[in-house]
Amino acid sequence: MHHFAYRDGVLHAEAVNLDALAGRVGTPFYCYSTATLERHYTVFAGAFADVNALVCYAMKANSNQAVIATLAKLGAGADVVSEGELMRARLAGVPADKIMFSGLGKTARELSLAVDEGILCINVESEPELELLSSIASAKGRPVNISVRVNPDIDPKTHHKIATGKAENKFGIPFAEALALYRLAGALPGIDPRGVHMHIGSQITELAPFKNAFALLHELVGSLREAGCAIEFVNLGGGLGIPYRSDEPAPPLPEDYARLVAEQVGGLGVRLLFEPGRMIAGNAGVLVSRVLYVKRGASKTFTIVDAAMNDLMRPTLYEAYHEILPVTEPAPGTPTIVTDVAGLGGDSQFVKTVASATRLAWLPGTLVIATCRQPLRPASSIAASVSTVSPDCVTETTSVSGPMRGER
């Protein structure tokens, strides 16, 4: 559920008129709804309210400072992949013991910072990283908790560019080699192997891949304990999909996912860690841009807007779909056209062809939005509070800036 709807013929983010906001800040801009961010977090976290669990927001989804601070106030942890994200999380109020550090290419400086901060754990991706971390932690005399990211070779049935749990992917340690690496970790100075990490991909829209992955995770934890590893937490990653199109089946709900987690790993007696990102931020915001020109080519019509691929990369990067709507609500029966929406830069197509765009939406000067596909709801069901996200960490009455990026 999101908090964007037409009121008196104009699209609003909660109580904020997007037409008026565009007049204040100019276009293009991103507007995020605090109420939507809060609801998405509380629904996901609430699905695990009766177990020992920590939800760490995957900051790659949107690292805007006001977004992070909004979630930190609700008790969220953070999943970070860089020194910058770690510092932003701390600045936003996320406690160090609620921060996990993920990613393949952690530098010595980043690992050193993570050790100094005393974060919850570092998700190790390779033997060389483990050895480097050991040398840093032992030199500082500060042992560090780690989990090893294990690659289960499971197809998440998502776009190939955001699949991370197959043998051909660069992420994690092969399942068959995990036990040996944990033995090495237990023998290295400064390393405390307390967890297991598994993240198989993003925008996963069915539960079967999770079930297969979690079954292997359960098996691995048993083997590690038999080998003497004191496993205290398991990181189940993120990846639960969100709806983009109304003509496709809806992804599983958080409560469905929670039931599966309970069935597969509920008996391990461990703390459960999660890394949702897209699920929390994906449809909590809109990109507002203005139509500049309508250009009729030899075989198709192009609508040129003042946003471009650098503002919304997903369609060009891997054919992602985003619904496009006019900020001013078209009257019933308004004629439609077929058009490609193109940006200012060198991208050949900003978004995929829009098959039922209203003529009103494509007049020069018209404001349009790109959003995650979910039906807009009547204004009567919208909460009264709103928040704005701005790049300088100022939270006003609506959120400006902070792109819909990241694929966790």
C-alpha cells in the first residue's frame, strides 16, 4: 500500500500537492512518502514480531539521509555496502550493533572502519577478504563477528541481472566449500564466526526459491554446529518482490514469507536477520518530471521529458517497468496515444513504450510521474501526515530527492 492518490484532480503525496511542489523545487525531483516507508517497515517487521529478529534496511535501495533516519526511528538496523553508507547509517541514528556490512569489494579502510565502529557483523564473501579482516582485527585487538555468505546455487526466478544465488554469480562461497571456510575462520585471530548469510536475489515473486535456499541453510547450520561453530544468528537476506504491474500475479505477502521462514529455520534457535530494501522503499516514492516536447518520428512518437537515465536507470539497465501517470488527472474518456518516453541524455528509451498514455499527459509543460505500479487509491483513505526527503538531510513536509535505486 502507498500514500499517493488524486485529490481534486491533482496527484498528492499524502497531503502534499505534487503540482505545487514542482513549482517550489523545480523538476525533475523525487518525492517520498514517510507514511508509506513507515507502513512498509512495520508490516515486514510485524510479521516477525513473535521471534528474535532484526530487520536491517538495505541502504542500497535508497540511501537518502531522511529515509534512513525515518526507518532508524522505528528501530530498523542497516545493511551497508560501503564506508559512506556505514557513516550515513550512524549519522541517521542507527546503532552500531544493528549494522551489517555486506558486499564483495570491501577495502582495507572500510573493514578497519567497521571494526572500529563495533558493528553487528561483517558478511564475508571470500577467503582473501577473511584473511585481510583477520589481520586488521587482530592488529587492533578487537575481535569481529562475521557471517560467511554462502551461495546455494538456487535459481531465484528473477531477472538474470539481479540473481545472486546461482553458481555462475559472483556472490558468496560455494555451498560445498562453506564448512572448510568456517574452519579456517575459527582458527584465524580476531575472527568470531557467529552467523551464516544467504541472499539469493532481488524481486523474487514466489516462495519456492526461498524454501529451497532456507532448507540448505538449515542443513548448513546443523553441520557447522556439529563441527563446533557456535552459530548464533542467520541472515536470510532480502529479495521479496513488490508489485509493478496490475496484470501480473501479486508477490507473496510478508506474513506468507514469515510462515515459510518459521517452517524452514524456526527450530534453529538463532536470531534471524533480514535485509529488505526494495520492499520498503520501492513504491514509497515517485519521480516527477515535466514534458518538454512531443517528437513524431518515422515509425513512432517520442515524448521528451526533463528526467533521464541518470535519474531512473532501471528501465535502461534491465528493461524494468514503471507506470507513468500525469500529475493532473485526465477526464474520463480522454483519448490515448502510444508513445516512447525519452529523457535528455543518450539513453535511447527512458522507459518502455506506454500503450495507453492520455493525450493530456503528453502536452509540453505537463507534469508526469514514474512510479511503482499499484492502483492509486481514493484520497479518503490517505493519512494526513507527509514527509519530504531532501539531499541535505532536511525533513520538511514532503520528501524531495533520493532516487529509486538499488535491488535488494
